[in-house]
Amino acid sequence: MRKPIIAGNWKMNKLSPEAVELAGELKNKAGGIADREIVLCPPFTVLSSVKEVIAGSSIRLGAQNMHWEISGAYTGEVSPTMLKDIGCDYVILGHSERRQYFGETDEMVNKKTKIAFSIGLIPIVCVGETLPQRETGETLAVIEEQIKAGLSGLTEEESKGLVVAYEPVWAIGTGKTATPDQAEEVQRFIRKLLGQMFGKENAQAIRILYGGSINPDNISALMSCENVDGGLVGGASLKAESFLKVIGY
Ligand code: 13P
């Protein structure tokens, strides 16, 4: 059985006092949950303070991005070991906002994914099609390219620890959620691809999350799909009340 993951991607939101308050409320009400993994992905600037708040609970820390080198002359970047050092267990890679606004490519995602495994960070690798791509029937081809290029060269052992997030770009921050059938169709296809790359048995262990306008009202239908193993939540993760409802699905 795959343990579900509910991850909150705070994106570029929250100054320290708000971050500490939100993390504190989540720790109080959900810090003992053991049947699913709860991951908070705040901005870099509050990773440390959120880590301090959630210490001693089952809630885990994740970052939203990182560089693919361990150190060096990369002004303004944050390295994988820096995230590890500060207490992160997870890192979101290849989010569509990184691809769209910062020119991230599958090749960069691939380098980041490999280094993440090599230092013991769990990558949450995001893939997803845009609205025009869906409308022209290219969804599965786009996903196939992102999965094959982004995850090439991982070992079978590494693959078992992988987390993939299917986030249709048209569903992010728009209030338009993919229907459970749409999510399941793509996520089943992703697992099939992963099976071809890493072996069927290993692919069964990989958690595949859905992301895009998740809210307390649509999460349970999404979670009832066979290949939806959790959610990557944006807007609804910014308030304790809505995120706790999503966690409780
Ligand atoms: P929303 O839940 O705000 O649509 O964001 C989804 C997302 O991008 C999570 O990474």
C-alpha cells in the first residue's frame, strides 16, 4: 500500500509571523497523524522557523526548488545540501511556475532529481500539460516527454522513493479542478510509463499526487481514484482551516 502524501505548496507567500502561526496550528491539530504524510513547503526564508515549529511532530518539511550543484558560484541560488542542512526531507522540482517563468527544462529537472536522491532528499517531480496542449489532444504525449526526460537515468532503487505530481497547468490557481476521471486517466498513464522505465513492481511503490485547485470539497473524490496517492495543494494550504479539511479528506 502506498502511504498518501498531502503537501502544501505555499509558493511566494507568508512572512515569518504568519508562517510560524500557520505551522503551529497545523502541528497542534495534525502533528500526530501517522496514516498519511503531511509536508509543508514554505518559501526558503521561513524554512528554518517552520522547521523549529514542527519539530517533534510527524509533519515534514519540503522546499519549492533548488539548484543542481552542491555549491559554487551561482549567485542567488540555494543548493541541495543547504536544504538538507536546514531539515528538509522533500523538494518540489519542475513546478509549472518554474518552467513557465524561470525557463526550467526537463534537463534541469533531471539534474536536480538525480542530485536530490544522491543526498537523501525526496523529489516531488511535477509534470502537466497546458490548456492548448489538452485542447489539441497532446496531453499524454507532453506527459510522456516530461516523465521520460525528467526521470531518465534514475536507478530502480531510487525510483521507489520517487514522488511525482500531476499538475495540469490549466487547473493551477484557476478553481478549475481536473475531474477524478481526468486525473486518473493521466496518473494511470504515468504509472504505466514508470513501469516501463523502472519495472512494474517498483512503479507500484511510487506515489503520484494530483495538484490543481484542490479544496476541501473535491479532495475526497480525487483521493478515491486508484492512482491518486495524495495532493499537492496551493491556495487551500495557506489557511489552517482549509488545509486541515483537505488533510482529513
Ligand atoms: P492551487 O492549489 O492554488 O491551484 O495550486 C496548485 C499548485 O500549483 C501546487 O503546487
